Amino acid sequence: MSEQMRTSTRDLDELHDRVHAWLEGRLGCAVTVSELSRPSGNGMSSETLFFTASWQGGQTRCVARMAPAAEAVPVFPTYDLGTQFEVMRLARERAGVLAPRALWFEPDAGPLGTPFFVMEREDGDVPLDVAPYTFEGWLLDAAPADRRRLQDHTVAIVAALHDAPFAKEELAVLGEGGLRRHVDEQRAYYEWAHGAMRIPLLERAFDWLETHWPEDPGPDVLCWGDARIGNVMYRDFTPVAVLDWEMAAIGPRELDLGWMIFLHRFFQDIAEVFELPGLPDFMRTEDVCARYTSLTGYTPKDMPFYETYAALRHGIVMARVWHRRIHFGEQPMPDDPDDLVMHRAALEQLLGGGVVDEEGDLDAVVEVELGEDA
């Protein structure tokens, strides 16, 4: 495998001094800030810093989340950290979802060069992206009953979030909802992420969505957006922290369910390419939907549409990540732009035009899957 992907261009020593000065001003007292560090596991869409802050009468283990510098080839066009901060607070306080406790939001770019927020750091086990949890690790080694318990608890996260009685004004920070708006925003994101380069497979997937559009997308709810086990910390197979809220949106319930199911398929497909058993009985559509229905009374609809849409969305993100690798000299530009879609074979299969290919070198896929770690 190649070296770890570069995700930041900022100097930690300089950031330490700036964090220290900002925190003393914020708290109005003398503060000690530990050495800063960055996560080594999941996470690349925004810059994450770990530190411990101590002052007379208090100490907190902190995670700071910053937008990436422009020269780091950001994954997303904007990083609305204030909205993320507010959604995390609402999810925790109104839905009982264990989003990290939101501590401080700094909208001024002056202190660190970009707006940022700070949240409490939690400890737990995260199913890793590199090497994928379908290759090795505590989840793969777990007893089937424990894996099922983890799966059920994870589905319960989105069930609680979707069923929470948010007032309309509480969710106004996310703007209007609806499946049409969500898809239109993904199309705009595709255009931004890849500019003049056309990726025919992704454009074919957008066309497929239009011809398979649900007759009734159902009511809109607050969606987590990046609903997957790699964004959850667990202890004893039970969630203790629900991470990464930058893709939160207002839309149909199935947006989260389709994403959760497809993201496991992505890692399962990689395992099968390498002739590993993986976890074929984990996060199956019928099991996830049955659990969700038992918790909410709502029966998910049109899941092939939403799983295909998840594959398209993931393809746009991961092709952008590939551009970042190219920018930093970590990977060459492929001859075929469709090869920027790291799960190309799976998306082609979902569109009805192919089967999963068990040939080829997927080391890069293992290296660059998108996630967050806090």
C-alpha cells in the first residue's frame, strides 16, 4: 500500500500556539494546552485536531474540527461548521443521539485561519476503513450475536433521529428539504468537484435516478447524512459517540438507510475481491429495514433507488478524493475517467449494466475511503 494520504497543510506547532491564545481569551483564565495531534485512522474531509485543555478547576479532552485549507484540495465546496455544531447539539439534546458534546464554536477565521468548533472527545472502538473492518479487527472477530447487537443499535440511531419531534424553526439552519433538492444539490456538487472533466458512469447514474424516481418519497426528516458504522464509536458493541454531521440534511428517511446499507456493501465488495469472507450477513437491506420498522412503525420504500443513489453520492465523493491524491502526487490520473469511481463495478451492477469484477488492484480503495474520527 502507498503512504497515508495527505490531508492537511497546516503546521501543528503554530496551530498549538494559536489554539492556546484563543482558548485563554475564550475562557478568560490561564489555560494549559497539550501537544496537538491528528487522527491516524478514519477521516479526511475536514481537518481534525486532538488536544487536552486544562485550567484551574477544569480539564477537558477536546477535538477541534476545522475546514481544510484551500491548497489541500477540499473534498466539499463549503464547510458550514456553525450548522454542523448546531445539528450536533440538536441531535444530542432533542433526539437523545450521542453526538459529541458541542463545547465552543468560533465563527471568526482570525484565531486559526478558518472558522472551527470544539467538542468533547470520547473513547471507544471504531470499525476501521484502513484496513477495512471486513478484512480484520474486533468487529470481524466478534460473535454473530454481538455483531447483530451492534447493527441493531446503529439502526436505532437513525430511527431516534428521524422520529425526534424537531420544530421547523430548529432545523431552519439546513434550509429546505426534499428528495428533489437533495439530488439537485448532488448534481451541483458533482459539477464543482470535477469541473470540466466528465465521468460518464456518474452521469449515467443521475439519468437512472430520473427514470426510477419514487412515486412518493415520503415525509422529510432530519437525516444524519453520513450514517455508517465507521462514524460511530462503540463500547461493548453499543454506541457511545455518533460522529461526522457535515452531510446532515432534510430529506426522506431512506437517505440514511440507503447510505448505511451501501457503505457496508462497499467494504464487503473489497473483501470479496481479495477473496476474504468479510461480513456477508451484516447490514443486509431486509434486516436493516425490518429493525427500522420495528422501532418507528415506518416501512422503508424504494430501497433499490436509495441504495443506487448512495452509490452515486459515494462515487462523487471518492472521485474527488482521488483528485486530491493526484494533486499531492500519490496516484496517477487513470486513463478512463470512470476508474475514478472506486466502486465502479458495484455501481454498474446497480444500474443493471455489469457484475462485480474480481480482477484488479484495489489497494487505493483500501487507503482512501472517506470517514471521520473524533
